[in-house]
Amino acid sequence: MTDAVEFLVPSPKKAAWVIDVAQGTVSWSNPTAKNRFGEALGVSRDGLTYIDRELKDDLTQFLSQSDKSALLCFHWLIRDVSNTLYRCTASVISLGENHHGFSVEAYVCPTEVSNHLPRYYGRKSLPESLNSLIFMTFSCDGERLFLSRRAENLFPAVQSIKDLFAVSGAASYFIQRVKFDLVVQQELRLSTSDGVRWFKLEAHVNPDNGNVDLFAQDIQEVRDLEVELYKWQNYDELTHLPNRHLLYQQLEKAKNNATKRNRRFGLMYLDLDGFKVVNDTFGHRVGDKLLQEVANRIKNTIPPRSCLYRLGGDEFVVVLEHIQDIQELVDIAAEINATCEQTYPVSEMEMVITASIGIACYPEHGEDIDSLLKNADAAMYRSKASAHNGCLLYDAGMTECYSAYLTLGGGLRKAIEEGQFELYYQPKIRSTDEYAVGAEALLRWHHPEWGMIPPDQFIPVAEESGLILPLGEWVIRRACQHIQEWQSLGLPPINVSVNLSGRQFLQHDLVDIVQGILTETKIDPKYLELELTESMLMSDAHETIKKLHAFREMGIMLSIDDFGTGYSSLAYLKKFPIQSLKIDRSFIQDLGVDSDDDAIVKATIAMAQSLNLKVVAEGVESRSQMNLLTNYQCQEVQGFLFAKPMSSTDFVEYLNNRGPDLEAFIDPETL
Ligand SMILES: Nc1nc2c(ncn2[C@@H]2O[C@H](COP(=O)(O)O[C@H]3[C@@H](O)[C@H](n4cnc5c(=O)[nH]c(N)nc54)O[C@@H]3COP(=O)(O)O)[C@@H](O)[C@H]2O)c(=O)[nH]1
């Protein structure tokens, strides 16, 4: 190696070699070049490394045409042993008298550049392909020397390299790095004539003249896609709230902070009460709108520095850091409950929805994220089971109860197959003579291990899983079989009502199923009554009315259950072919105590009578309630004052004692 060559080689880390053009050989190469490029430098023969024939011809031609005293460069592409593309920059050097060669260095080459870079660009005008790239040259002081056509269009006002950058701090840092490292790749925001955009920059200091060659690749679209992808992975599309993925990340951070600083943080699990019914009856569009409204309301209720997440469906989680004591969490949850239950104007309706909340606090209720979430969920479930629109703080006893809930779904399927269900009957009492003139069929599950499970607990699970369809069909069939059995025992033929669930009512072949059961059990349809809820009627009104008329044409009685708790008004009910309505027991509870309830009950009875509807009051527990209802001219009552729900056998006995005389029997349809 000559002294000149040694002087030219900048750093042992950089691949560098020398080409003797006349011989067509690599006359010297440093270890980096040998290791990195191996045979790509040239083919070894007789102790010499011969360069590619075509390259030799090009270099020879280049030498013959150029002024060898000028610092000219020649460029070509080469791949290293791992197939990475490099750009070779060769400068003319003297290898002796009238004997010239090239000193070569290689730089990693961005793919886009590699596709366009011509074999030679020296100092001649840039070829078309390079003009379509964003390529710029600046002097070592940062002054603009050259801009390709595309760069010119994007950065027309650029005089100095600094003018390119959207953030001046980023400019100084980038320029410093280029001066120090000579080759820099970085993604930065540049100010273009189209506004600020993201670019991938690759800058090289040209070893021949110290100028900075800058290739820029517009990656704004890639960045936009990355942002979209991030949003898609971490945010809920409907409510724009962060999702489960971000929740786990924040919980980990909250836990680490709390552990380090010996602090608490709280977690609330929220689930909307009866949201499924809203979806089933009003459709998903209304359901979605309601979810957005609820999410906004909760977000505006929780304190700053807490965050609301949507887990999916109607489930939300609130994470509250910097909590002083657990009572603070309970107070915030109560506040959420209070704001949630205010009406929501959705699709020209005033909708009501409440939330059940379970609370867990770190570290008291779990030392890891999964346990905390599980325990808050268990508390939420417990809260929902005891009353809607409530909140409960986790305690250890809830876990057992919760696992029972989770296994209910699997148990239900088996229970249907193994006949663990039974229908109980609660009499409906005629106010004038207090005889039982009807009954409501109420489902009971005798679980082999857990004993009697109340319907409030398993009906929602059955709805969720779809098992309500076979179960609901079983209920109608069993009730009709009992009606038939009781009549064959010579008892007065009374009317029996069966509860329909929302999902069951939407079943497309429900009318056919009921018709099939009536044919099978041979009972007169007028003794069967279907109890619907207000929300069921609000769904697809046209389909609903069609279905209700089909039932009426069959002779089946129709009634509205839990009247007053839903969305409809008596005037609205006029549209439907129903015969009776049942005032919800929440209005009966405080009769004679809360004058508002008295007023509502009185007005409902009066209006129902004017519409020719029979009124049944449910949940009558005391004589004073009964007296008031009789005064208000309520035709029928149902409640523990007279009888709790009982098995069919007990009901037969009850009817024998309390049922109307056959001779004095009044046909329910005439009531
Ligand atoms: N889709 C179906 N739903 C059903 C079916 N069977 C029952 N259910 C629904 O489950 C809810 C709870 O029912 P249950 O535990 O049977 O409670 C009923 C009565 O026991 C109770 N009741 C009656 N009188 C009183 C009283 O004086 N006080 C008091 N605290 N409770 C009383 O009310 C329930 C009957 O309510 P309702 O149906 O609104 O008339 C309940 O919503 C059932 O509808 C089924 O087969 N399918």
C-alpha cells in the first residue's frame, strides 16, 4: 500500500479498497472490505483479485474521458455477503507515473436509491431517474449546492440544509451527527411546500469534497398507516376510548408506580344493566349510540388523572391512580352510578340505562393485574346480582360466587338435558272476591349441588348463551301440559301466564312453535297468556305488531309485564293488541307511603280501564296495599300476601281451596 492510499482510507471500520484499472485488479483492500464483500470485490486467480470485466471497461472509459487532476467520483452498486446493498464511491488516485487507479469506499444504500442510482453520476447533469428522487447536495457549511427536480418542487425556498427541517433543534442535531459520523440515517419531519411531512433521510459526507449528499424518502403515508394501526390496536372504534390492550399497559405502570411510592390505585369494572335488551329490541345502531353517550358521560364524571377504557360490549374499566383511601373509590363509583342513570336522548327516545360497578384496590384486593381485574369483575357481578345501578367493593367471599356464575352457562345445558327445571305457579287473585283466577308460571332450577337457583341469576346467562330458546320453549310446553292436567282433574280452567324473554320474542318461528305446542297439548289458547315487557314492543314495531296479531288470532292472551319501568306510555300501547298490563312491584312497595307512587298507580289503572285493559298489580305484600289497590279498582293482584310461587302439586291443592267455584267461574277472557 502506498502512503497515499493509507492517507485516503478514513477508518478501518469502513470497507475500502484500491482498484488498479490497467490491470483490472484490486491492488489493496482493508479487512473490512474483504470480510464484508468477499468475492464481490473480485475473483481470486493466481494470487490476484480480478474485478468484473464490465466494471473494468467502465472505469477505463471514465478515466480516459476525465481530467485526472479533478476529484471525480464514480459510483456503482455492490452486495455484501449477507446480500445488503452498498453504494461504492470511487475517486481517481495516482498509482505511479501515468498510472491511475481508484480508491473505493462503500456505504449502505437505501433500496429506493438503489433502484434509480445510475452506474455513474460524477459531476455530469443528473439523469432523469435520479431527478425523480429527492436528492440534494449541500456544502460542508450547509449551503444549498444542488437539488434534484423533485427536491426542488418540495423545498423551493431552501437555501441552507437547516431550512429543510420542521424543528430547528432537530436540524442542528442532524447536521452535527452528519459531520461526526459521515453517514447518517434518520427519520425526521421536514417542511415541504405541501406542509410538514415525515421523511427517511440518508446523508453521506462525500469523501472527495466534503459535501453532504442527502437522499430523502417521503414516508408520511407509512407514518399515517402506523398511526392508524396503533389506533386500531389500542383504541375502541366506537367510543374512541383506549381498549383492553392499553389498559394492561397502564395497569402495569400504575402498579409499578404504586409499589415504588408505596401508594394505592383503584380499578372499577363497569357493566351496563340490561344493555343486551336495548340491543335486541332497538337494534345495534341505537345500542351503539347509547354506548357512546354512556362512555362520554362516565368520562366526564371521573376525576382528572383517571382513565376510562372500553373492554368491549357494554363493559368498561376505570383506572384511578393517586387514591388516598378506599372510600374515595366508593364515592367516585356512586357518582358514576348517579350520572349514568340520568336519561339519554337517543334516536328521539329518552332512554334509561344504569351501570353495575365492582371496585378493587391495589394492593388490598390483589397484588397482580389479573387478580385485581378478576376481583373487580367478581364485585361487579355481585353488585349486579343484588340490585342494578349499584357499586360494591371487592371482598374475598365474592370469588366463590363468581366462579359459580361462570360455570352456570355450562351447567344450564346439562340442566336442560337432565330435566333439572321445574315450573312454579303464583296465583293471580281477583280483587273483588280474592279467588285465584289465574297464575304466573315461574321457572325454578334445582341444581344438584347448589340447590335452588333463582331465575334472576340464570335467565341472563341463558339469554347470553342462546339457551333461552330451548328453555323458553320448554317453559311454554310445560305450562300448557299443566293447564291440561289441571283441567283433566276437574279444576276450574284458569289462565296461566308465561314470561317471554327478549331474545325468545325475537325468535323468527316463535308463533309456529307456540302453535305446535297448543296443538300437541290440545288446550284452548285462551288459557295461555304471554307476558311481554315494554322494551320488547319497542323493537321492530312492524314485525312486533305482526307477531302479536298472529298470537291474538290464535286466541292467546297478551299482557305487558313490569309496566312503568320501561320506555313506553299507555298511549303507545294502544297500537298493540294486548289485553292486560301488570304494574311493576316497585310502584306497589310504597303505596300509601310515597304519594307519587299512589298517583302513578291510580292514573295507570284509570287510563288502562279507559283503554279496556285489565290491570294486575304485582308484589302485593300487605293488607294495606291490597286495600288501596281495591279502592283504586285494580282488578287483579299477585303477591306474597296471598301466596308465594309453588310447585304444580301445591298449586292444585291451593286451587282446590282458593279457586273459584266451577259454577261461579268467570271466563278470563270476559274480565
Ligand atoms: N323469561 C323468563 N323469565 C322468567 C321465567 N321465570 C321467571 N322469570 C323471571 O325471573 C325474574 C325473577 O322471578 P322470580 O324469582 O320467580 O320472582 C317472581 C316472584 O317470586 C316475585 N314476586 C311475586 N310476588 C312478590 C312479592 O310480593 N314480593 C316480592 N319481593 N317478590 C314477589 O316476582 C317475580 C315475578 O315477577 P314478574 O315476572 O315481573 O311478574 C322475574 O323477572 C321473572 O319474570 C321464565 O320462565 N322465563
